[in-house]
Amino acid sequence: MTTLGAELGSLDFVLITPSYPKPWRSGGEFVRTRARGYLAAGRRGIVIEQTLREGREPETTTDGDLNVWNIPPSMLPAILDDVSATSAAVLAHSPAPTTIDALLEHVPAHRLAVWFHGYEVRDYRHLAGNNTSQELAAIRNIRDQQNRTRFAAAARLFAEDAATVVFISEFQRGLVARDIGVTPGNYRVIPNHIDATAFRARVRRPEEATKLLLLRSFSERNYGNDIALRALEILAAEPGFDRLDVTVRGFGRHFADETTKLRAFPNVTVEERYSSPIEMAVAHQRHGVYLCPTRFDTQGVMLGEAMASGMATITNPVAAIPEFTDASCSLLPRADDPWAFAGAIRHLVENPDLLPDMSTAAAARVREQCGHDATIGREIDLIRGLSA
């Protein structure tokens, strides 16, 4: 029995993730939100992350009342054997192929639920635009092998009808079916939760139509930030641009290059840094319109968080975005077209009376589609069924 054995016997769930948020490391907030939500509903559980180097002893930290164990990946099979001796549900997020193999070999399938969020079961060629032709040529063999390994592991999981697979959007489910060639027999579509207590709705006033926020990762081109930044450069050549109050905040390998031209304008604030969820919520409250261009999203959580805050949003109707917004709460200019995006910004500035209705509709839609009952509530029901 592992050092976790004694603790496992009293749990309702064990949540397995490649990593868990840390003060010094971004990402994984969607896992933290879920785990905290389960605890708040009276379900007892722990998180197991697998980021320790091999040979290290397990480490434990706490996140409020939640225990988080960090282990080397090689320890997972033994821990799963201990979990299997209990009645706890096993919840795995973004599993690597080796993790899927361990889950299928050591966990009763009827107690297993696996969440896929995007890259783990997506053909890399959907996002080929993130790399230059030279980069693609250099990594093609590696990426092709990743495709084969990931798809084979997912197909084994999908063939196990007693296991539950969770997708975050219908778009993602359909894309996975096309890429892998098979759909799991037992699946659910449950979006990532948008926390309306952290991102509090405020109805925007017409005069806030000139206060624009772009807050995104600049790590990959599929986020489409260059579309909005080029749109702002187009507007900068027109009369009235100085009426706008623009904040551009983010980080990643494309940030410096993509923001270079806008730094010259005194009404544009450029901030290269990571924002915590609290800092994001504060930035939302200081602005009226959220710029969220995109070339590919399996849900669009940052768009949803801005909508929950009551911001009017401008985004592109691609991939999963049409599942999570519409013309009542967003302007949806033609994809990959900075001129169309500039036109959408111009339209809101010239028609500021649109803001209050868009703001109200945005917050209401997020509450209904991605609020607690529609996401964490459904997952708690799932956990009860798995651990029954």
C-alpha cells in the first residue's frame, strides 16, 4: 500500500491531473474550480498531480481544505491499485497515453470518468498555423507519432463502454470523432465552469463602449490576438481613435512582436504579464468591451469569463464559439479579417446604446450555460453515480 492508502479509504473522489495551479505557474484553473466545487457540495476528495521527477518522494500541499499530492508518474499504478480497493470515483483530466493505460489496467471502468479539453485528442494539423512551414517540417515526424500514440490510447478508452468520457463542447466531441474515427459509447458534454462569484456581472453603460480590453495568452497564433491588434492599427489611422481607452495585457512568445506598433499610442496601455483570476476580474470591471479574436477554441473560457462579468464582447464565429455566444451578446465579425474586426469595434463605438442589452444578455447566457448547476452540479451527479 502507498503512503496515500490510509487517506484514500475515506474519499468520494480522486482527481488526477498532469498539473495543478501554483502561485508561480499558470494553467489548470478549470481543475481547481471543479475540485473546490465538489468539496463545497460535501464530496470528499484529493487531487493527484504528476509533475515530480522520477525518484522523488511524493509531496503534499493544501489548497484550502483540499489536499494535493504531487507524485512521479511511475507511482500512479500503485496508487490506482489502492484507489480500486475503495469506492472512490476516479476523475482524470487531460491524461497522457501512459495515464490512460494505467487507468484502464488498474481502475474498474464503471468508476472512471475522463475529461478531454483539447490537445490530448486533437490532430495537430488543425492548428498548423501555429508554426511556420520550416517548424512543421522539423517536428512533423514527432507530431505524427504523438497523433498515433494519443489516438490509439483514446480509442482503447472509448471502447470501454463502462467508462465515462467528458467533452467540453459538442464541437470538440465531433472533432474527436473525426480525428480518431470512433466515438465513445458512454460520453457527456459538460462545459468548463465559469465562476459567476469571481466574475461578477455589472451592466455596462453606453459611455463604456470606448473602454476596450484585450487580455489573452500570446503563446500561440490560434488565439488570434494579431487580428484585433491589426484592427486597432487600422482604427488608429481614422479620426476619433484618441477617444478610445485600450488595454492590451498578456504574455507569451508573440506578445512583444504583435504589440510593437500600438505602444506608440498614448491611449493604449500595453502590459506584458500574467493575470490571476482575481486580476482578470478587476480588469473586466474597468472596461466595457472585451476583444476576444480567435482562430480555434474548444470552448473559449476567457470569453465566457468576460461575458459573466457583463462585458460586451467581440469574437469570431469559429470552432466552438457559436455554442457559447450569439448576436445578442457578442459582435461576430468574419473570421481572420482585421478589417471586419475593426468594423465591429467601430460599430460599438458609434452605437453605444447597444452595450447595456448586450451586457445583460451575456451574463445571463453564461449563468445558464456554464453556471454551477449546468457544470459542477452535473459533475457531482456523475461522481455520485461512479462511487455508488
